Amino acid sequence: MGRWTQGDAEAAAAARDAKLAEAHERLATAVDAMASGDGFRRAIEFAARFRTRSFKNTLLIMLQHAEAYRAGRVPSAEPAFVAGYQQWQHLGRQVMKGQSGYVILAPVTAKFATENPASGPWRLLARGERPGPGEVVRERLKGTKPVYVWDVTQTEGDPIPQQPMPQLLRGEAPEGLWDGLAAQVVGEGYALLRAPTAGAVAGANGLTDYGAKTVIVRGDMDEAARVKTLAHELGHVRLHSPDAADARAHRGIVEVEAEAVALMIGAAHGLDTSEYSVPYVTSWASSVPDRTVFDVVTATAERARKTAAAILDTLNTRQVSNGEPPGMAAARDQRSARERETARPARRRGPSTRTMVVTR
């Protein structure tokens, strides 16, 4: 095997940069496609089924799977579970020959050191470099790199257990969802009230009063509409109360974020999301000064995704899959346990034993 040369490193860096540029071009195309019709709503609904991944990565998966389906490389129009090459191998499955992976963006972190963490300056530590005396070290995002994932239909091997989808009648709310959302509203210090009609909430379906610390939901709607409204108001509480981090003042985006939170929570429970009222992207994303539509759309969707994912993780309800293959978490825990055991030094057998033996 030949030595790794400077030319090899430069070629690898050029290939990586080309893949990153291709990924960002795909993302720009996806955001442009949201400008008309219900593209944003459909993208949020898709993200609900892959909610452990960033919004940008769900867009990349959605686009590339659609391309693979049109090319006849995958049998289903929608992906089910996606994972990396070795992750599938840990689950007893192998990527089939000729199947191209979907490029997504993985974070690249680095360690920085400073003597003054309040004001810096921070300096980048080289690999293996130790901080100086009195320096504080923190890990920070340095950039992104392209990595690949494959849908389960691109693999073969051990069967993947299928999680049953929630089945709901029109107007019906998922069991336990109202109570779970209500508990989170109360846990934020808000009183939850029901209004008899829309007249009691200024013609709206719900209302959050940050000063009075109340959330009001109309009581004369069907169960699905009430739970959707409650999720919307909980989105406001989490994202837009005066003491919330990064609360926004732009009214259009505030409403889009809350509705996106509700949409993702509804989609994760199998609710019909076709009637969720997310306005066209061009009506709100282009009205923010000094920011591009792309930045506004992706940042708004990511804030909503993180908020909805945190709410969903706390709920004890039946939800659709989050896009991670069943058994992945258990396999990850087993690998971590093996790595810890491998790195653990052997127990000393007596006071004279000084050598620490590492089990390999």
C-alpha cells in the first residue's frame, strides 16, 4: 500500500468540497420548491418521520430518495428507515451492490482553548495538543462534512420489525395526546383554560397570554382540532414567551413556527395534516430584512423541529417511527458498553502490581 501524499489529501479535500457544494445546491432547490403550493407543510410532515435529524438533512433525504425512486433504484416512494453503512451492518443488514447512499451533512467539531472563557480569544488546539496551564477547553462546531445513509429498501439481511401506524378516525385525537400536551403547558407555569366559543378568544382557535400566564383553547371544536390548537399554543409557550431563548418579534415567523410545531406533533401521531394552515413561504420568509429566504426557512424549520422533538420525547403516546431503524439504539448502547469495557484498565491484584493492563 502506497504512502498517503499531499496530493492525495488535496484530492480528498476537493472531492469533499464538491459533495458539500452539491448538497447545498440540493438544499437551495428544495427551499425554492417550497415557495409555491404546500411545499413547506409537506417538508415539515416528512421531517416529523425523521425527527432525530436536522431539517436540512431531512430535506436532503427526501430529495435524494425521490430521485432514487424515479430512477427505479428503490421500490417505494417514501423512505422508511435510514442509517449509515456500518449501522446497517450492526443490525445484520448489508447495503446491496450498486445502491448509492444519500449524502447528508455531519458536524465537524474541534477543541478550542482559552484563559478567559468569558471573552476569549479562543485558539484552535491541534490534534493531540494539550491546553496550557489555566486554559479552559471547549468543543465547538468547526464545519460540516458529507456522509452517507441508505434507506432500508437499499439493504438486505435480517428482517426489520415494523412498527404499527396509529389509526385515527376523522376528528379523533390520539389517545393521551391532549393530557400529555396539557401537562407540559402546566409544567411551564401556564394555566390551561377552555373557551366555549371563538368569540371568547377574539375569533381564534386558541390564545396564549404571556402576561397572565394562560393558554386558552376553544371547546366547541372536535378532538383533533383542539389537540392541534393546544400543540400550537405550546409551541408559542416554548418558543415565544418573553423569557424564552431567542424569542422572535416578527409576527409572521412566530405564527409559522408555532404552526410547524403543531404540524410535526400531529404528523408524528398520524393526524391528517392537510388542513394545517402554514402560509406560503414567500409571504413570510421574504419579509425579514438582511436575511435570505433560504436562511429564514431553514432556521425557522429547525427551531420548530427541535421544539417539537423535545415535546414528543416527553409524551407517553403511540407515535410513528422517527426514521431510526428499530434496534439501532440498543446496538449503539451495546457498542458503547464494549468500547468502555475495552478501554477499562484491569483491576490491580495487589499493592505491588503497578502495570495497568488494557483488555483488547
